[in-house]
Amino acid sequence: MAPVSYASAALAIVVGTLAAILVLPHDYYEPGGLRASAVCLTLGLLAGPMLSSLSDLRGWLRAESIMMLGLVYWLLTELFYADYSAYQLTQDGVIRAYTYIGMFALSIQFGSWLAHHWRLGRRDSPPPPDFSDNWLFAALVVCSVLGLLARLIPCGFSPECVAEGLFGSRAVGAWNQGTLGGSGAFVHHLGYFGYLSLPLTVALHHRAGRINWRVVLGVLLTLFFLLFLIKDGGRRLVGMVAGSGLLTWLLLQRRMGPRQVATGAIAGLALLALMELMLVFRLSEGGIVSNLFSGRAFELNPLEEGPKVDNNFNSLVRTLDLIPQFEPHTGWEAIIYWIVRPIPRALWPGKPINPGIDIPWELHERWGEGFTLTISAVGDWYIAFGLISVVLAGLMMGFLGGRLVMAWMRPRLRDTVLYSLGAMCLFIGLRSYLELILMSYPILALLVIEKITMKRAARQLAVSAAT
């Protein structure tokens, strides 16, 4: 892997951020008025990945590079469109948003640098053994079945119930979970095992070197699980599964040449098109899956107007204008809310339901904005303590990314699968900090399965040696 110049990446971020602020026109609120400044900031964020990939295109697959891409995707994509209007966004809010995004990116780079230069002690124990062929297949089947059980158990294994939920509208489905969870949360969480199906299938195919019946079964189980995710309408969840599978495939290639880049680009565009179709069909009659199978998808050009990404920049600016001018920072309430998120509400009925402020309600009440689900990780951390928490969060995510590269970005199937899941977790975690927590569940699931099976194998080996 090519060395990374963190100093160059940091300098580019500073220059890009300052340029974005300086080129901001007085009529920024006009359609397309933020395009030039968004280009400046994007070039600043992506200069580091571009430099690290000059000698090896795998530089784009490093965790810090993926996070820079994530900041562009989640916060800046829609600013490039000619019809994007910043109407009612304050100039001060836009400038502060650019500044906070730049500071967050700088913190990520510094955190990654720390991870590579700060020794946490020697590891005398050998690394865990690589996944065997039989282990990969067994883990693939177990994880896929557990993921599907999250949908089958609420239906009482009734084919009619499953079909009705799968081909119905988004609101239809016995497995749908309420906003506050409930006793069914335990079953619902089984679905996170299914997120492992595609990267494990890719790893199995790589190990076999051909398409055999095990790989075919893995593909079928993955497609079946993906249909449920598509039906539920969560585009980020489909992106997590497909993205981790694509990352696994790219990292397992012997070299990153034009063919691999072209294949990855085509797969990425196909994924973006699918997610746009999900958005188009999400509220339409008949549901997403029914419309996809009806052939309507071939009548549309989902990427004609560019991918839509939740309008997070707008929500971020609104939040910066809201706090602290109208509402105070929530401090430790936000931190506690995120820390206790994994605890099921069935075990703690009084668990906090928000980080100390209901952002969607506040934005709607003050500016008449529509319902928003996310304000990006930058906005999430700003709610807590302002700039200081934004910087600390960037350091934390950068440090996690750096350790991820050091621990798992290696030419072994086990490490590659875990790295791909971790990198996608960080990418989606930039949409919302809660996603960082939720998307870490598949990694924990795989590590738990590995731990249980390795202990069992060790016990069997000890018994055999004793006899």
C-alpha cells in the first residue's frame, strides 16, 4: 500500500475550505449558487485520496479516503446540481457549515495519522487463523438464515404473510418495527447477521476460484435477503451490504487495473441507480419490489437528475443556525443517548428517545422544513458541545479508520471481509452517528461467530489430543 502524506492531505483540506468560503457569491441562494464553492471544498477533501492513489489505486480504498468520499457524498453531492437552491439558508450558516466540514475532515486525517504512529503496546499473540472453505460456507448459511429469520419469525413462517409483506407497500410487513422498538427488537436485530451474506459469498467465490454450488447458494440467499432490505426502503442498508461486497471484491484482486476500476465503477453506478429507484417507488402504490418486478424501472432514467442524498447540507445549516441561538447545546445528553443506543428498549423502557432535542420538530416549527432523519455526523456531534465535540468526533473516527487499515487491510480473507465491513460502517456513519453504532453490529456478529467456532474447534482438538 502506498504511503500517505497526511500533511499534504491536511493542507489541501485547509486550502479547499478557505477557497469554498472565498468564492461564495453574494447571490449564493440562487439555483446553482453553491456549485463553485462545493467544487472547491470537494477538491480539497479528495486531494489526499488522489495523492495516495498515484502509485496504487488501492489508495482510494483506505479508510480515511473512504471517509473523505463519504463527506462529499452525504453533504456536498446535491450542491453540484444546477437547480439546487439555498433559498432561506443564511450566509453565516453556509460559511459555518463549510468550516465545520473542513475541521471534521482535518480531524479525521490527524486521527488516522495518530493511529499509524501511536503504539498501543506489542501484540505477542499470533493473529487468528484465516477462514477455511468450510467455515466460510457454514458462516454464510448461518448468517443468511439468521438474517431471514428476522422477517420469517414475525410472519410465523407463513408464506402468504411473507409474500404480502415483500410485495406490499413500505408500511406493510409483520416485521416492521416501531420507532421506539419493543419486545420484538431481539428478533429484529437478527437481521444484522444477514448483512454478512454478500461479503462472505464474495470471499467464498474468491477462495473457490470458480462458481460452484456453494457460491450459487450464497448468491440466492443474498438476493433473497436484499429483496427484504429493498422492500423496507432503507437505501443505506442496501448500500451497506452491496458496498461491503464490492469492497471485498476489489481488495481481493491481485492488482487494481483498468478492468477492476471499470467493473467497480459499473457496479457503483448500478447501486446508485437501484437506490434512486427505491426512492422513486418508496411511496408509490404497490411498493418497491412490486414496481421493480413490474418493469417500470426500465421506463425511467433514475440518474438523469443525479443521486438524491437526503439534503443533509440544508439540515446541517439549519441546525447550526438553531443552536445555540435558539436552543442550547445538549451536552452529555447527546453522548448518553448514543452510548445507550444498543440497549433494547424492552430492557430499559425509559431509555432516551433523542439526543436532548427533537431536531426534525424544531426545524419544522421554525422554518417549515419537511421531516428530516439525519443532519450528518458533523451535525450530530455539533449538537453536543459545538466545535470541540466535532473535532473530537473526527479524531475518533480517523483513529478508528487508521487502526482498521493497520489491523485488517491485509491479503487474507478474514481480514479483508472485516475491513470491508468496517470501512462501510465508517462511510455510512458519516450520515448519522447512530448509523456508526448500528452498522457495527454485523462486524460484532462475525467476530462472535468466529470466537464461538474457534473455541469449539480448540476444545475438540484438546479432546482428540487427550485420547
